[in-house]
Amino acid sequence: MKPQCCDIALRPAHAEDLPALLALEAQFPGDRMTARQFRRHLHSASARFQVAQQGVAVIGASLLFFRSGSDSARLYSLIVAASARAQGIGARLLADAEQAARDRDCQWLRLEVRTDNTAAIALYQRAGYRVVGQRPGYYDDGAAALRMQRAL
Ligand SMILES: CC(C)(COP(=O)(O)OP(=O)(O)OC[C@H]1O[C@@H](n2cnc3c(N)ncnc32)[C@H](O)[C@@H]1OP(=O)(O)O)[C@@H](O)C(=O)NCCC(=O)NCCS
């Protein structure tokens, strides 16, 4: 049976989370955010940085961008610690980001994902995202991205 993630709380990220967020990013396959980028997003009105916490440990995060005058939000980052995967935390962070986008009157949530990231693509497809295009050479290492979106 799938483990439950009921003891996991989602909350806004703050500056004290930075070391944990950088450690999470180190598990990410591909481009990584720097400490400076993290700090900028923490304080940006057009970004929503959310973390998943279990006990005192930060075990996941999502980063959502808004653009004024746009009816779509962009999921820039979604990550769950390798040790905490397959417990529904990624799906929960995603649903939480979607609700935040709805609350800001967005009609769409868009994202890019590496074409070889089967786990993330499966998560997004299961949540109702559809592939709407590709971006060749999108990542620093030259890998292509799929563009996906869903109506909110
Ligand atoms: C992608 C990621 C966020 C998924 O997080 P997670 O907490 O393990 O995902 P969940 O447990 O919520 O899984 C939800 C659904 O996603 C799909 N899924 C997740 N991991 C999968 C895997 N390894 N293989 C196939 N499907 C997978 C499944 O459909 C799953 O539902 P199910 O288990 O009921 O079938 C996680 O693997 C991760 O952090 N990867 C590294 C960072 C990354 O690639 N982020 C996305 C960048 S665009």
C-alpha cells in the first residue's frame, strides 16, 4: 500500500530554508537554481515559493511564476527529496500550486519538462497536463523540453 503523506505540511518558503532548498536542488536532474536566484524568488511578488515540510525537514518545493496581465501561471520548479518520492507529495505540491494560480485568476498553468524526465511527465499527464509543444536545446546541457499545460 502507498505510504500516506498526512504528516506533511505545505507552507511558504523563507530564507532559513535556503540550505535545505539547495540540497534538494542538488538532486535535480538538470539546470539548478543558485542561492541568489532562490533569494530573489523568495522576495518577489510575482513568484510563489512553497515548501513541503515533514517534522523539521524540508522535503519538497514548488516555485510558481505569475506575470501581470497574463491569464497563465508558470510552474518553474517542482521537486521532492529522493527519499520522499512516490508518496503523493509531488501531486500534492502540484495541486497546491494549481489552486494558488486559480486564486490569482489564472486560467492556465504552463510548464516545461525535460523530454527524458519520465517521472515528472507521468505526474503531469496524470494531473491533466497535455503536451503543447517542444523547446529544442532548452536546458544548459542541450536537452529539449516538452511544453505542457492544463486549463485550471
Ligand atoms: C517528479 C517528482 C516531483 C514526483 O514527485 P513524487 O512525490 O515522487 O510524485 P507522486 O508520488 O506525487 O506521484 C504522483 C504520480 O506521478 C507519477 N509518477 C511519479 N513518479 C513516477 C515515476 N518514477 N515513474 C512513473 N510515474 C511516476 C505517477 O502517476 C504517480 O501517481 P501513482 O503513484 O498514483 O501512479 C519527483 O520525482 C522529483 O522531484 N523529481 C526530480 C525533480 C523533477 O524532475 N521535477 C520536475 C521538473 S519539471
